[in-house]
Amino acid sequence: MARPIPRNLLPHTISYEKLNDASRGNVYDAPIEVKYVLIRLKTVRVKDGNGFKIVGKAVLIFDYTNSDPNTIDFIEGDRITFGSRKYTVQESDEQPTLQGDHHREIVLL
């Protein structure tokens, strides 16, 4: 059985804003504070026909057991604030185990 990521390895707190598509442009819900996550500042690249394309500037690690609240569903276009930096969710990757969901890795741009 895979144990949850320990809280001491999830030292960061972020602000999360869910995207709501409105007729007059993008509107975000009120920010929610999310504790016990990990932000890795990392350039994420993918290869395309012209070389490499940058698809992310950071990766957010969200643990289904220890992150608080643990019921957030990160969707492309949602906004994350970490310190003074604002990011947009680009993609999310589930990391399951045989016992169920373990954590998510979310690429931020």
C-alpha cells in the first residue's frame, strides 16, 4: 500500500481560483487557500515540429490525503497564486496506485 506524501514534504500554501466561463470573458471564483502542497519551479517542454515548446513554468504536487482541502479538481484554465507569482493550470496528471488515487501533478504556466 502506498503511503501518502508526508506533510513535511508539502511545505507550500497556494491560492486557488476556479475558472467560470462567462459571456463577457473569464470570471474566477473567490480564492481558496490550499495548504500542504509542493511547488517545483521547473520549465516543462514538449517537442514539436520547430524544436521545443514551453508548456509550463512550474509543477504543483497535490496529495489526496494530506493537502487541505483535498477535494479540489484542478481544471485547465484555473488560476494558482504562489507568493507573488500567478500561474494558469495547463494540464493535470493523476498518479494512481493499486489502492486508488495517490496524488496529482499539475503543470502550471
